[in-house]
Amino acid sequence: MLEDRGLFERLCLEAFQAGLSWLTILRKREAVRAAFADFESAVIAEFDDADVRRLLADQGIVRNRAKIEAAIQNARAAMNLAREGESLSEVVWSFRPGRRAAPRSRTDVPATTPESAAMARELKKRGFRFVGPTTAYALMQACGLVNDHIAGCTVRRGIEEERRRAASSLKRGH
């Protein structure tokens, strides 16, 4: 299971990807990591207007003010969770859906689910931004909360085993 920093990174990357090609984000990933302090929430939470200007001038990243400001606000929201004794992982994994049948084709893979809509509402309630149901579902896919590998895919079984281990680890508090 991803620790909070890895989960926060994926949340930010999902938000930056909205409306863009994943290839664009993958090509910019290292620059985004450098620009956003390796996704260390405590550091990003302290970013100010000068940092926003610096980031808007950084040609190596997606220079979208709303997405940049959302990443900073999301770091602050993640730090608030920590101060309240919660973790981003706990909140996100609390929306793990029950077991579902494997999709038969790509058209069977949803863009949103009731769980992703509920997660988006909860994250927004806790101060996170740029986390609608589609972004929340993409986060669920990226972090293994859901396994949308098509039935018969050679990696589907391994993903299911990892999902079970992660859920078990979370229940034990690790």
C-alpha cells in the first residue's frame, strides 16, 4: 500500500493530468517532483505567492494556476488530516469498493463510481481541491483500490493479491 507521500503524489498527478494526455504527465513527472519538493506535503503546504509565480514560470511542469494552487491547498489539507490524527491513506482507502466482476472490455470500465463520487465529496469537505469523481476514480485505479484490468489480463490476478495485502495492512494499522 502506498504511504501518504506516494498517495499525495498520485493525487497531484491525477489533478495535473485532467484534460491532458497521460504521456504529457509522465514526461513531466520528474520536473513536477522537483518543482513540488518531491511531494513532501509539509514543505508544499508552506508555498506562498512567490512559489506560485515560480511554478507558473517553470516550463518543465504543467503551468496551470488552478492545478498548481490545488496542489498547494491539497498539501495543506493533508497536513490538517495529520494534525487530526488521520492519514490521507486511511481516508482514501475507506472508499475501497467491494469486490466487483472483472470488466470484459474497456467499455466496461467506468469513469466514475458511487465510491469515487463519495470520496470526492469527502476530500472536498476536508479542504482538498480538484478532486471530482473522475479524478477520484483515476486515483482509485492508480493506487489499487480498484482493479480494472480486463478479465483474462495476465496481471489481473497479481493486482488482486496486492489489493488484498494492502487492505489487510491498512486494517492492521501499517
